[in-house]
Amino acid sequence: MLTPLQLTLAAISALAAGAVNALAGGGTLITFPMLTFVGVPPVAANVTNTVALCPGYFGGTLAQWNDLRGQQGRLWLIIPASIAGGVAGGYLLLLSGEKLFRELVPYLILLASGLLAIQDPVRAWLTRRMAAGQSSSLEKVVWLPVGAASVYGGYFGAGLSVIVLSALGLTLEDSLTRLNALKQAVAFSVNVAAAIFFLFSGQVVWSAALVMAVGALLGGVLGGKLAGRIKPSTLRWTVVVIGVVISILYFVRGG
């Protein structure tokens, strides 16, 4: 049972994460460590975080709905793979148990920080690739790399967007805007699939999940209003540094 102070800290972290996700991405690198800081075991913290951030992913997908028009065929390929991957990742998380997952946490946070750090280079590469008009004959197998990325998303999730965007860019030929919309749909599908699977795990700390969901929604609105006032790259690198520091702290204390 979390105290009012612990719930307040969880809500504030979700508020910050919602704003960060709206501006640059990487909000999980804020909320997950906060949950473990207030005493939630790592697996339960990851499960709770996944459930709490679902509304934010829904809002992001809705915001890019117009860019998904005309991509129904692709969605039929990647959404089932995203759902299957999300559930598989969630199952692997619960199968890992506290001891193994606790040992993996610092590596996962460091990996997520690295993925966030290369987000701009990945987008620049995709932009050059699209401008060059390179044709792709891999569209029919797009579900394969997306499905593999979705397993990671169901297991931990931080940095998933970078992996998915890269997978889409390697297999599809389209504008970055439309690929971004597909990426958002994949992230939403993975998160919701894993969250629904976690509902039956008994690991969700509901008091934290509810206040965090509200905080993440408000943070998303705040992030939208701050857009243009804060450079996304500056915020992104701030989150990267925070993630690296947190991973080092986990390493020092042994997860």
C-alpha cells in the first residue's frame, strides 16, 4: 500500500513523463525508476507503468489518425504482429521473475537511453532514404521486424519508438510523417496488448496506475503547450543523461 506522499511522487513523475513523451520521448525513463524508488518491486513497477501510460499512447495515435488513412493494408500486417509481440513480451517479463528482471534493469535502462540518444540520427537517415526514393520490396514482411521489436516493447518498452521507426524505414517506402503515424499505432497496440495481459497478473499497483494515468494525460497537454518553447533535442539529451545516471545507480546498488 503506497502512502499519499509516494502516490504524489508517482503522479508528478507521470506528469513529467507525459510532457517529455509529447516533446521528445523517453518518459518511461522517469516513471519506472520513480516507482522502484517509492518501493514498488521492479516487475510490478514495469507492469504498473505499462498500464498507466496507455491513455497517453491512445492520445498520440488519435493525434496522427489522419496520417494513417490509406494505410489499412499495412495496419492489417503490423497490428496483429504488434499485439502478439506485446503479449509475448509481457509473458516473458512475468516469466523472468523479480531476481532476473532486477539484474536486467540497469542494462535495459542503459539500452533505452542509447536508443533515445540515436533518435535524431535515425530520423535523419530515414529522411535521406525517403528523399533518395529507394524502392522497397520488403513491405510484405514488415510484420517480422515490427513483431520482434514489439516483444521488447512488451517486456520493457522504453526506446521502443526508435526500434519500430527503424524497422518501418527498412521495409517500407513512404514519407516520414506517415511512418511516424504507423510507429505510433504500433506503440499503442503493443502497450495496450501488454497492459490487458498484465491485468490478470496480479502485479498492477492500481493506486499508482490511476494517479499516474491522470498525471500522464495532464503532462501530455502541458507538453503540447510547451512545444516550440523547448528544443526537443535539448530535452531528449537531458532524459538520456538522467537515464545513464539512473542505470549507473542501479548497477552500484545491484539492481
